[in-house]
Amino acid sequence: MNPLDWDQSPERRALADVIADILNADAGKVLHGLCEAGVPWIGISEDAGGSGGDLGDAAIAARTLAAHHLQSPVAENSFVAGWILELVGIPVPRSLVTVAFESGPAVRVERTLDDWRLSGELHLVPFAAQSSAIAVLVDFDGLPGIALIATSDTHLDETCNLGGDARCTVTFHDVAPQGFGFLPAGMSIPDCRARLALLRCIQIAGALRSIRDMTVRYARERVQFGKPLSAIQSIAQSLARIAEQTLLIEAAVALALEEPSTWNCAIAKTTAGQGAKDATMLAHQVHGAMGISSEYPLGAMTTRIWSWLEEGGRSKDWAAYLGNRFLSQSSPTLWTTITH
């Protein structure tokens, strides 16, 4: 199968349809329905407490959730928290867990006779108030690891990001983690953050698909000067550009899903940073003032995309990572690096 067609298998298309049906149900029953179907644990092995499935299945779930504007830590639980907990050997709870990987959070770790005690402050933790626990990146005496902290043992100051998604400042003092584990040998802090970066890219791609379709539909239905907007050459060019940028981001995501290395995740986030801003700008130009009205969904989608671009590492930081990795090669050869 062509890597670009990773989402086209009958099983994954059916999975997307099932999740979409749940999301289109009564708003008060959505989260219960997702949990009943095991969606927050897709991509986590059954032995570790998950629903089974692979990385592509988890990506389908994350993209579908983003396209429907779900405000819940379901994607963080499935794609990031569950992955890292299984990786370090912490049993995955059958409750929602969020993550705090941003910029190496300032957490102090003290060793007692039979346990670890943690104190610190975490910023912009996604959906912490809706989660039972937080998977936190910590330093155990010089060794990077993960600690699982119950949100009931913390103090939460709730806020939101530009897109309106819930974020929290989380403070805690002398807390014993529910579980902890060390990262595998050779795995670093950027490798953990790359997983969150890939999730944000998948969510950006899902939201951009909706924006692309919405903008094309609007341009075909809106009549100006006696003809549809889509028949005006400059508008048609804008529509083509939106589709092009959406496809480029989807291609970068497909590459990272085929081989989820930190390098490929960095390429995806850098590509998303370049393409998403262009695509959303053009979508707003086509819609005009209507695009920023509270009654129309375009504004909500674009602000969420802009927020996701800031999370999991900014595009410019991942671009610097790629450049430094390239320059650190013994015999830097740009073309070989790109093609291989």
C-alpha cells in the first residue's frame, strides 16, 4: 500500500465512521460512548490495558476527533499517554490520562527509603481537569523517566488556549506518584515530545480537511457578480492552494506514521507550521467577514490550529532540530539525507 493511503483500508474507514457516529450523537453522551467503545485506548496493546490496534488506528481516531472539535483528553490518552506508559512499563488506567511534556517541566524529585516524592509546577497541561492522572516527564537522578500523578493530588488553575481548549497550571508538593518508569536506553526528552508533536500534526490535518471542504462548499454556493465565487480565477487559485497545503501536511504525517522516528515527526511539525498558516489565511480570505463570526465554525477551527502549532514544540524549534541533526553528520550531504 502507498504510504499516502494509510487511512484508506476498509477497517480504518469503518473505524472513522464509527467514531464519527458517536461524535454526532447527543452531546451529553459523547464521552461515555467513546469510552464504551474503547476509543481512548486505541493503539495501546490489550496486555497493557488498552483496546489494541496500531499507530495508524490511533491516528485515525485522533484525526476524526479533531475534525469534530471534541474538547476532551481522549486523543492525548490514546496517542501519547498510553504509548509512553506502556513503553516504560506503567499499567495503563481505564480512565483518561493527559500528558505534560512541554519544555521539560520543572519537577523536583526526591528519593525516600521506599518511594519517590515529587513537587513542581506544570503549565498549559491539556485537559488536566477532565483527566484522572497526568503522565509527567521527570528526571530521576539523571535518568529521564515518566511519573504518573493523580490529579486529585494536585491543585489546578484552569485556563484555555487560543482555540478554547481547556488547559491548566498544575501545582503539587511532596506527592507520591501512582507509578513511575525510566525511558528505554537511547531515548531522550525530544523523542517523547516528538510524539506529542505528531499528534498535533494529525489534529491539524483533520481540522484542515474540514476547513478545505467548508471553503470549497462556500465558494461554490456563494454567488458574486452573477457567478459562483469558485468560478473567479483568483478564488479558484486560493482553493487549489488550500488543498495543496492540506495534502502536503497529510503526506508529512503519512511519512511519520510509516516510520515514527523523531526525525520524521520533526519534518511533520515543520511542514504543518508552514502550510497551516497559509491554508487558514486563504480560507478566511475566501469567506470574508463571515469567517470570523461566532456563528460560523471557521474561526473556531483556525484558532485551534494556531494553538496546536504552539504545542508539542514550535515548528521553528523542530526546524532547528532538523538543521542541527543534519549539520552533525560526519559528511553532511543534503540530498542523501532527504532521499534516504
